[in-house]
Amino acid sequence: MSMAKRSAGLLMYRSGGGHLEVFLVHPGGPFWAKKDLGAWSISKGEYVEGELPLEAARREFQEETGFPAAGDFLELGAVQQVGGKVVLAWAFEGDCDPAKLVSNRCQVEWPPRSGRRIEIPEVDRGAWFPVDEAKERILKSQAPFLERLSGLLSRPATHGE
């Protein structure tokens, strides 16, 4: 019996002027080139047995964006994508200039079933979106991460106000 593929990822957020924004990445390669709404994703990658998911998520974030991931990581739980892959995610507060994104490269078969392989950037761009717009752009199965982040950040502070 094969285990469902498991992925771990990070959602970077910033809140300037009371507005929550999240950083999403757009997958590289010809298949995704013309797709926009419902095509964006948190930065993520597969992890192997024995590897800590949060460590894998931090590594993948840095590989796919070139930006370091540090700070307090908020657990966003798991979602199951349409293909069956289970994605675990964490959020952290940060900032970056999307124009400076540098992604690692990977090989894909293109055209599909052609036997030809081409090299593509894993991520071709990243961008900041207000949460409402992010909900339109993110893969539908990952939308709960945005809801959970909003929920976590809107809780009133508990330290003796």
C-alpha cells in the first residue's frame, strides 16, 4: 500500500496598516504559464520519512524563493489536495521583495508523455496579495490555510490588556 505523498510548506505574511497580506508563489513551466486564478500556492515540497516537516518546509521555501524563513512559526495544520497529496503548513511573519525571488530548477517531461525533459524553474514568480485576493488565486485545496491564518491572527491578545 503506497503512502500518500506528503508535502510541507510555509506561508509568509505581513500586516502593514492593519491589512493582512500573504506571499504566494506561481509554479514554473509551460503547463502553468497561462494559468493564474487558482494556480498559485504556498511554497512547499515533499519530505521524506524521518525528516521534520517544518525543517523541510523551511528548506523548500529557501530553495524556491531564495529568501530565508525565520521567526515564530504558526501551525496551520494539514489539507489534502485533489491528487491525494497531504500538505502541512506553517505561517511566519516576514517581508521580501518579490522581484528578487530566485528559484531552484527542476526537470519535467514536456510535452506530457513525450519522453522529452526540459529544465524549468520550480517557481517562476512570487507576489504579495491581500488575503481576499489570495483566496481567488491560491489552489482551492490550500484556501483553508488562509482562513486558518486569518483566524489565528484575529484572536485578541491574551496578555493582560
